[in-house]
Amino acid sequence: MTTDQQPATQDDKFNGLLTNFDDAVHLLSQAPALSKPAELPRVLDTARELLMLDGGAQALEQRAQAFEAAGVFLGSDWETPQYLVPTLTTFALKSTDPNVVVIETLSEIRLLAVAKGGYAHPLVSEEFSHHYLTQVIAINLWLLFTAPSEAEREQQGRLAVIPRQLFQYLAERIGYEHIIDQLIDEIWRILKQRPIQVDSIKQMITQISLCQANPEIDLGASGQGADRLVSSLFGPTQACREDPGIDIYRERLDGMDQSALQAEATGFARAMHDTGLVSPYHAVLLRHLLEEGDHLVSEAFGLSSTGRDCLLCYRELVHALIRGSVYPATAQAVYGLALMLERGILYQPPVAPAMWRQLNLPLSEWSQARLNIAYGEIASPRARLLEGVLCMLGLPLGVGQGNNPTCQSARALSMWAYNDPDYLLQMVTWAARDDEIIMHFEGQAISSMASLSGVASELPIDLDPVSLIVVPHLDRIYAEMGRRCISREGDPHRWVNPEFHGWWSGRGFRINVDVATGKLVDLNDFIRHFYACYHPYYNGNQPLIHPQPAGIAVTDSAARFIGWHAITILRASLDPNDVMRIYFYNPNNDSGQDWGDGVKVSTAGHGERFGEASLPFSQFVSRLYIYHFDPLERGELATVTEDELDTVKRYLQQSWGAERLPATELQANEGPYHTPPNDT
């Protein structure tokens, strides 16, 4: 190198990349549609390098209109930003595919340009873009405050830097005050569904508390609703208001009289039932109260007369469950046990002995390893599993499948916890102790260890403790039942669902899709028969006795078909506004979804109990494609009105049925069809 040559500066590198990016975008814009895929990698590679540098996101925001017009999003899901779903951004940003991470990042930058008025987009408004980005940041708030984990560094390498650079820039441009308010609304919406898995919610609340404590972050007038959430975890009562730490709080309890302990117990119970979250301090108090008297234990649980009677009848068992499962690291066991006592299921003769067995259950090495991998070793695997059992029995509709194709298994666990708790406890015992579950299909035994692979291609890990241990076994058994029906005509769920879920699943079966052709068939009879079986006005006002498995065609917010999904029909009833609704259980961790064409699934505000989702009757039927019924129960098919039929068919025609309706039905065109897989 000669003396007049200088090493390239950071600015030189940045400007060079910017020039390369502009050139790549220009070439992409000039390329015909068929050639654009060949030009796209250069754009994405250069954008990736820019996004790792300070100022890269800002430079790309200024070019948002240009790179979108050139065709960066052409032919992908990102081409229609009005249909993007905020919750899916997490999976894209965690991807190990660099192109997916970069396209997702460019999409957020594009919407930021729209939100700030720099780009008049033909498909989305400034208001929509701003609201969408606040949701995205709220859901992924951890990217603002945490360094890449070991797993992220291992899987993504340098790619893990890009989402964090992006979110720092988005937060600065959007403003923390908007993010925090949106995050608080999102947390309360999820908590109203009372999920079993709340670790991610607790992490978000922790981030809110850090924002409040950080003098560099100006929240303005926002975050007012955060105090209840933060205090529920870190200071629910007077004695732990300043979050003193477990050891100091334990010392304070030793110096309290009965009146002070009563106030602590009442305060904790109120916070727990308000939010569904349990503070680690609550676990410390409850263990302390075992030596103080059952009236204080009852107060700490927040029990009604039903739960209090159950506690007194099964005092030794409840004390043993507290000692075995309630620790600061497993504090949610308190809420699970409280709701289990309120359900009164210990009065069922097999349940109390089964709970004693669970307390002393020896876990296999495989089960212990799975629990330690998923939850760490702060609590023992036995305590962790017992916490999961109590939460599932207390919150049978709080079971979620996570990001896994195991809706069948999640539905089964929920149904057993709801309807047959001792059977659930037997399944947990077999899976956790023996590493094997044996079920029967039409008299033939099926072993989970002898069966081939299940529906899930990998063993799911983002599950509650019970699901973590039991779902892999159920998944293989369910898939094996499906394989044994391959040669049979029609849909296999006709035979699999009653054998898999239990005797209470109706042996009568209706499907409105012809498996061979993919067309909708017998639509009028399908709808009329469902009304006759389930609608109180047409079935003699007979309430549903046992939850029933059903299958729905899930659609996105544009009413486009996504796939088949397993749900449980729980009841049909008038809501507070005298609208007849179907209340159902959805195995997804979040049941609040927009299925397009005005069909928005409600989780609160329309008479839902914890964990239930609901839709007006006609809207629900428009997404239904299979259901079970008791063939001996008779309803009145003839009395279902033409108006009811037309309403259902209109919703159906405008969504997933548009390409499946025969010409004789609603003059729909033929379209592609995939045979319903064994996921319902």
C-alpha cells in the first residue's frame, strides 16, 4: 500500500454497500417478472449487510417505496401487507434462513415508512401500519432488552443481530409510549383466556418494569395499566411491595401475627384471581401458612365455600400437594391447585388416590431429561410435572399446543382434564414412569413405543409440563390409528376420534367435504343436522352433556383457507346480548383470531368462561367441516329456516368454500383441494 492510500473507513464501507443496494434494486426493477427471482438474492444479500451496520435501517426506510416497487415482495406473503399477522413475525425473525429474516425486516421497515408518512401505500394506511408495528414490537419486546441467547447464536449466528438492530430503530421511531400501551392491552387479552403457559407473559411484564425503571425511556402518559401487572408478580402485598427478595420476605413472615398474615393471604389471592398470575412470594407465603391453620391456607387460595369444603375434606392430600409442588420457581401450581379445589374433582372416587400416586411417582430418565431441558433445573422434575398436573386439572381449557401440529393431542388432554381427570392422571403415569402409553383401537392394542412417527416431525419442546411428557406418545398413537384406516372409504376421523378421545365422543359422524373430489357435498343436510343436534331451539333445549370433537376449516383475515384444525365443542348458549353462540375450545395458545369476512373469534365479553372461544352460531357453522353426534338423539331438521341456511352458506361461499362448492350449489368454480390430513 502506498503512502497516499488510506484504509477504507466504516463510512466508505457503508456508502459502498448503499451504492450496491441501489444498483441491485434498479436491476430488479428492470427485470421482467420471470427473471426477478434471479435478481432478488443480490438485493437481499446487500440489505443483510446494511442491516448489520448503524444507519442501515434508516437508509433502507428512505428507499422503502423503491425496493417494494422493484418487486422485493412479489409473489410472497409479504406482498399483501394488509393481511400480515403480527404474531407470526417472531417465527420469521428467528428463522435460520437469511432471506426470510431479511424479507421480514424489510417488510417492517416498509410499514414504518408508511406509518411515518414517507410512503403513501396503496394497500395500507398510516394508521394501520402504526398499529401493526406497535403490536409487532410489543409481541417481540424481548428483542429490545436481551442479547441473543446461546440457542439463537448457535442457530442464527450473525443473523441474530438484525432483529435487534431493527427493533431498536423501530422503538426510537414509533416511541416507547405507544409500544407499552399496546403491550399491556395484549397481555390482558391473553390473560383473560387463562393459559397454562405464562412464562412469556411474565417475561413481558418484567420488560415493562424495566422500562418503568429506566430513566432514559420516556413513557409519557402511557403504561398506566401496567402497575397491576407488575405488582401481581413483584409486589402484590404490603410486605413485599418493594420486591425485597425471597429470603427477606420469609424473615418478615416469621415476625407477623395472625392479622398480618390474613392481610397477606387476602392480598395474594386477589392478585392471583385478577390476573391468573402467581408471584413467587405467594408460594413462600403458602408454605409458611401450612403451620398456621387451614383458614389462612383457604384465604391464600381465595377459595369459595366449595373449594374450602374440598380443602377440609382432603386436608392431608392438599398439604402434601403444596409441599410437593409449590416453590418460588413453580408458583403457578398455587393457581392450578386453587381452581382444582373449586372444581371439586377430588370428590370423584379415583382422583384423590391418583393424586397420591402422582405425588410419589418415580419418573423415567427420559422424562426427567425432557423436563430439565425445557425448564432448567431450578425445580426438580417431579415438582415441575406436579405443577403441570395441577394447572391442567385446574385450567383444562388452558392447554396449548404451541407452534406444533399437535392439536389432536392437546385437544385430548384438555378433554380428559375437563371430563375424565382420573384418565388423564393414568396417561401421565404411563408416559412419565413407563415411557409408554397403550391405547386400543377397535379392540387392538396400540403401543406408543411400537408405533411409527406421529404427525409432528420433531418432538415439541414449547409445551406445558404434562404435554411435554405425554404429547409425543399420544401423537404417535393418533397417527397409527389413522394409518389403520387408510384402506377405508371416507374420512378416518369417523373411526379415530371416538377411539382416541373417549366413549363420550358421538359415534354419529357428518362431513361436508367429499374426500375424493374435494367438493362440498350435502351442504343443506349437514347444516340442518348440526342445528338439530346442537342448537337449543331445534334440539328440545337439550344442553350438550359431553364435549364433542369437531373439525374446522381455518381461514385468515382475508377469509382465505389455511388448513384443517381440531377443536372441541363445549356448549351452545345465548350470550348477554341474546345472540345464540357456540362456545368451543381451541388448542392454540391464543384463541382470539380473525377468520375474515367479519368472523372474529371472541375470547371475552360475550359470556365466555376462562379458556373458551366463541362465535355466533351461523358463523361457527360456516367454518365447520366435521362433527360428531349421538345417532340416537333426534332433533328437528325440517324446522331450520331457509334464512339460517342462507346465512351460513353465504359466509361459507365468501371464504374457504368458494372453490369447493359445486356449480349446482352456489355457482362456484372448481379449485384445488388437499385431502383433509389427520390433524382434526
